[in-house]
Amino acid sequence: MGQKLTKEETEARRRSKLVDGTLKKEKEAEKKQLKLLLLGTGKSGKSTILKQIRLLYGSGYDDLTRRHFLYVIHSNLKLAMKTMFEAMDSFRLRLKSPELEAEARAYLAHSHGPMDTPVELFKKLWTDPVLVEVYKRRQDYDLNDSTSYFMESLDRISQKKYTPTDQDVLRAREATTAVQEYNFTYNQQSFKMVDVGGQKTERRKWIHCFDNVTAIIYLVGLSDFDQRSAEAEGGTNKLRESLSLFRRTVRGRWFQNTTVILFLNKDDLLIDKISSGTNIRDTFPEFSGNPRSVQEVREFFLQLFKNEMPPHNVHQFYHYFTTATDTGLIAKVFESIRVNILDKRMDQFHL
């Protein structure tokens, strides 16, 4: 006969079995969970997509979190104005009013509290003809896409009882400096969406997120076709930099048989640029179509990325033209992804 266990040993075994059982259930649940990995260069819209998922299928944003975004918005406003003044200097331009320029430079030269944006000063600056011209030339420097949105909302943002709306939260720019994971359930299916930093200094962290990936969602900013990267040496074209990163990603050993979903993002800004006369041939001389045709420009960029897919995996390549800040559009896109792509994957693996 075996030796009788003490009361403490019996309790220890009970706890061990309980822990083992919990771990087994977690592993089983993880096997059934679909993992979506958001990849792309900096400012391509990855974090905005994650915010949309949280708003559409998760818990949304409580008042405390929205308060945090209030600080982010004020920071975005001040950084945008500082960036435009630096660009103005590089263009060797000056405001028509020396007094207004002196007041602005005095403010920008010193650090300030997070909520002390000089609303009236910024309103004057935003409508100044010289700064309007500097803003129009934003393809020559790195400016937040939401600058116009927030500058034109200064009166609303400066109200004492102002709370950031969903659209404000989506447009607030905050660099991703750590891997962010968000678990959610949609149509009785469990998902894990992982957002990694797009900046070059963050990409070395990506490898830790590559296990058990159901699909990559790779974002490229279409409107970046005439912009230079602030990160790449020699001011590389931002869209070409994204194409290069896409090539290395889909041809790497980690994703040889992984579903790849390409979001050709910032479609609204692409339409604005093409409609205003920006010529794609200035930065992509190999384009042979009609530079005034949005559809032909879209198809050109789509083909550039599709051509980088390994031949054996091109059947797992899907694409969508997106505007990450458009909640209704993202809801339709994600439903399409679920029905046409992810459900097939679940059937394939009998999940």
C-alpha cells in the first residue's frame, strides 16, 4: 500500500490539477482563437484599425481613456504647428506679419503644459496665407494626416466640457512604442488582433508576434506615393519603403503559407491628391495609365504589391481599399474578411 498523503500534500495535488486543467483549457481556447497580425510602416493606419475594432466589437473607450486622448490631441496640435514652422524655415518663407510670427516663435521655443494650446493664436496662424502654402507643400515634410481636421476643430476642442468623440479618438496620433494585443469576440468567434510598432526601431520586436498567425493584415498608405520617409536614408519615397517592407515580410520564412490581407489605406486622401492634380508620374515614372484616373492609380499600386507575393501563396492574397477613420467602411470590410477569408480558414482546420 502507498504511503498516505498528508493534508498539505493532498491540497498541493488538488491545486496542481486545477492549474493543469486551467492551462489545458487556455491552450484549447487559444487553438480556436484567430490571430490577426497588423503590419506596415509607421503612420500607415495600424493603430487606427485597432481602435476601430475596439469601438465596433469591444468595450469602446470610457471617459478616463478619452481624457487621455484629450492630451494626445493637444500634443498633436502643438507638434503640427512646430513642424509647419520648421518646414517654413526650410522653404525660406516668412509670415506677412512680423508680430504674429514673433508671437508664434516665442510660444514654440518653450515647453508648455499639455493643455495650454493657444487657440486664438493657432487660429490666426492656420489661416495665414504663407502657412496655408506651407501646408499645401506637406508632401515635402512629415506632417500628421489629421492636422487639418484638428486645426479646423479648435473652437470645439477648446470648450471646457469638451470630450473627444469617437472620430477624434480615431484621428489622434500616438506612436505605438510597444506591442498591443486586443482580444474580442465577433459572431461567436474569438479573435486576437496584434498591433506592432511600424517605426524602424520597433520592427525588431515583430518576431515575438509571429507564432500561430492566422492572417497578416498589412497596411500601406496610398496617399504616401509623393511623400518622403523621415526614417529612411536619403528621404526614400514612403510608398516604396512600404513596398520593400511588404516584400521582406511575405517572402520571409515565417509567413510562407500565411493568408495575407492588404489594406490599401488612406484611399480618401489618395482621391483628394489625384483630384487636386498631383501627378503620380513625378514619383512613379513607370506608371503608364491616366494620372487623373483614381481607379487606374489604385490598380497600379495594387499590382505592385501583388507582384511581390510568392507564386505558391498568391492564392492566399486578398486586398481592400480602405479609409481607416471610416467606421462604417471598416465594419463592412471586416465582415467581408470574416465571411470570405476567415470562415474558409476555420473550415480548413475544422475549428
